[in-house]
Amino acid sequence: MTQIVLGQQKEFLGDIFGWWYSRGLRDFFIYLKAIFLKITDIFSVKLLLSTYLSPWKRDITRAEGLPLNVVFQVIIFNLVSRLLGAIIKTVILFVYLMALVVFFALSLSLIIVWLFLPLISIISLIYAVQLLF
């Protein structure tokens, strides 16, 4: 009877470690990928890059049929609008890159913790038992 219980315990521990280092780790990476994609979506990186030199808020003025001095004002306004758009989009992309740096640093830390947590738990349990006796 004792051997059956010990065998079941070994099988249970094997199942836990098997899940932890296979399916659990795979699911962990799937969650990290989903978070990465969500961060990229929140900052709309694809849209920012595709409209990088577009005017801010699509604010442009047409210069057709206007006097020459007003045409120069319109051209300057349109250039300033594009420059403003590029500056704001650059700041947003910089914040996105900083968010990615933080995300990857936290991800690396969590991966290391994930990999060593079972070992740390076993060592802590052994140490606690030694303190009791």
C-alpha cells in the first residue's frame, strides 16, 4: 500500500514538473506575446509609421486661387503642420520604445523566476524542514 501511494506522489510531482516546463512555459510565452501585441496595438505603431510625415490631424489648407503672399502662408502652415505631426509621432514612438524596454526587462525577469521557481520552492522547503529539526 505504501509503494502505491509513493508511486502516485512521484507521478503527481512528475506531472507538475512536466506541465511547468512544457505546457505552462509555452502558455507563459503565449501570454507574453499577447501582451507585446497589445502594447504595439495601443501605440498604433503600424499607423504611426505609415502616416509619419502626414500633417497633424490632417490639417492642411489648399492654396488654389489665392494671392501669392497667402500661398506662401499656406505652404508654411502646411509644412509646420507636417513638422508638428512628425514631432508628436516621434515622441509617441519613443514612449513606445521605452515601454518595450520595460516590457522586455520584466519579461526576462519573469522568465527567470518561472524557470527557477520550482527549484527555489524545493530548496526553501528543505531549509524550512531543517530549521524545524
